[in-house]
Amino acid sequence: MTIAPSSNQTADENAGTVTFLPHQLDALYSKSKFLVLTGGAGSGKSFVALEKCIACASIYHDATIVIVRKTRESLVSSVGIQLENILERDPNVVHQKSKNRFYFKKTGSYIILAGLKDDRQRSALLSIGKKGSVDLIWVEEATQLSGDDLKLLLSRLRGKAMGFRQLMVTTNPGSPQHYIYRYIIANDKVRDKTVIHSRADMNPHIPEDYVEWLRSQDPSSTFYKRYWLGEWVAAEGAVYPQWTPDIHICDPFEIPEWWIVMRAVDYGFRSPASVLWAAINPLSGDIYIFQELYQTELTANDLAPLINHHTKHEITSTVTDRDPAANQILNENGIPTDEPDKDKLGNIDRVKKYLDNAIKRHRDGNLKPYEHPALYVFNNSLIAEDEKLVAKKHPLRLADEMLAYEWEPPKEGKETIADKPKDEYDHAEDALGYLLAHIEAGGLVGFGAMDILDDIWD
């Protein structure tokens, strides 16, 4: 394959062409089944992946190339705009906006933008490609996808147009518990793979002050290790080390009408406001976070109509932060509120119990669910990404907070971690804590009908 760079971004502005670095050329020429471009922020991972997609569509005939992100909307507003800017003056490329795809007239190949947010987007993905086959898939922001998402994508790689098939992922490092790290990067049994690590100081197009800002972060922090060093590390002093995406994140399903549905709200403005919609199975006590809003710069007046608009089930109760003025606004908009006991450490223990129960039941299928009620999160729970948070590399939803939420480090002279979580990345966590405290205070879990449940599960 001969690479003909399509962008005029360059270290040598007078040359008018891209100067690829050695590790970038390795990515461009790789034909491995798995190509993982991982590393710190600003290291040029997405740029190389985009160039490879364009090169393959320009060279190979009748190829189907799919670019995927968790939500198609965020992909269209990011990578889609980049593609349009690069290809808009090329007479051999037709941008079919209504179908979110680019058609290369000379080769008959397509680049198609897709998402996995909900059943509609997943169904659309399944119908992509000639005879349902795809040749190359690029997953952008890959840590946002679950293991099931990646398995679905792999099932589409059946194309023959390029002589090879490839799942290419670009991602900043996350927890070593993530599917990408455990089953691809660190899995010695997966041999047909190319893993390329990079850092911002390897990218000549990144401003030096940005590189210095990354380099100047606290060397002991998770941010420094992941976004500067590019290491896959667990959060130091993680509040929820038991959080396991492959277990706690599940595929969506239709909520039965007889289940209990509740909401939980944590207010914010500069920090994100978080609203969780939870469905509770009365027979087991299992809790499913099936929808969530996570967004900055929302007042209570903004939140109220959004909550009403996105609520499609009968609501048993709405638990909120203790903010009388904000709660009054929700009440005036037809949203009665309850204020739970704001016991942060107690709520953390409640969340841990539900997470632990999910792991125990995953390992031992004989455990009775109602004796071990568990917590799960739908993989498409987020209504929409907050682009401001995306740009800052901050958590975008509850599942992200589970990985980022940390305890305060030990004070100087003490060896043990302080019994206090950091006051950051805890917005959905707080809402979840309110929810669990309210559920347990109201006696919803178990329902006192153990004799009936014993008969059902036996």
C-alpha cells in the first residue's frame, strides 16, 4: 500500500505534505487484525488513524471503512468535520451527509460514520457494508466502548476488498481492567496485533506550552501517568477498585412495566449536573441505571424541562441534593423531590456492596439474586456527551467516574489513605449514593417476602 497523505498539516509548512514519524508509518502500513494506537493526550493518534482511513478508501476498490464512536452525533461533530475539511475540495469524493458517509468515485469505496448509542444506531451498523461486510473499522475514544460493543464490531469484519481486515482503535489509556487492555494489549494469546504507544512530545504539531503543561502535572497523579506517560494504570487510591466494566456495564433492554423507576439528581453548573434514571427489579433488588444526563452549565431552570422531556416511565420518586431553591424549581415544574440522608461514606459503602454483589453472582451462578442485589449500567445510558468535558478529558458519565473517583492521598507523615474522597469526579457518584440511600431507607430491596422469593428462585 502506498500512502499519499491527504492533509496539508506538516512540520515543514513550505513542503505542503505530511511528514510521518516512524511510529506513525508503522500504524499506516500495519495489516494486523488489531491495531491499537494508545498514548498520552495530544500524541497524534487520531490524525494517523484518519489518514489511514482516507488512504485505504483512495487505494482499495469497493472497500467499506467504518469509523465508530460511542455516539454517532459526537463523531459527526468531531471526526466528521475533519473529514469534510480534508476532502471537500477533492472532486473524486462525494460527501453524502444524510447518510453520514463519504463515497470515493475512483475506487467505489466508502468511509461511513457510525455509533453504538442505542438500538437504532447498533441496527444501522449491522446493515453497513456490501453483503454486511466491513474491511476496516476505526474506533475513536475506544475506552468508552464495552467489551460487547467491541465484539459486535469484530463480527462485522468480513470484507475481502483490501486483502486484510483490521480493527483499529485510538484511545488514551484508562484502567487496566478495561476490555481493550485485558483482552488485546496485555493478552499474549492475541498474536495478530500491533500496539503503538506515543506521547505528546513525539508530535511536532503540538504547541510546546501544551506539552509543558502535561509534563508539569503531579507525577503521582493518575492524570500524569495516563495523559503524559501514556500508561494504563488504575486510579491511585481508587474509591471503587471493584468496578469491572465487563460485569457492571450491560446491554440495554426494555424496562418491564411492573418494575420500579426512580430518578436521582446532583446539581451543578461549572461542575456537571447529573441526573440518573434507575429501574429496580422488585424480585431481585437489582438496580439498572438505564439513562443519565451529565452536563455542565445547567441551572435548575434548565434541568427541570430536560428531566421531564427525557422521562418516559412512571416515576416512584426523585431524590436530589439538599438545595432548597433548586428543589423548589423542580417542584414547580411537576417534579416532587425527596432529600435522602447525605452520608457520603455510607453511600460509598452502599455502592461498593452492590458492585461486589454483581461480581459474586458473576462468579457463582448459584447465588440467589435477591440476597445479593447488584448494580448495572446500560452501555447506552448517556443521553448526550458534553463537548466541554470531552475537550478537557474529564469523565462524561457515571461509568467514567467509577474509574476516576479517588481517595485523598495520605497526609505527610501518615502511611494510610485518608478516609475522605477527593472533591472531584463525584457528581454522578453523589446522585447514585442518594438513590441507594433512599432505596434502602424505603425498604424497597427484598420487600420482606423472602418465603415467596425462595420458592421462585428454588
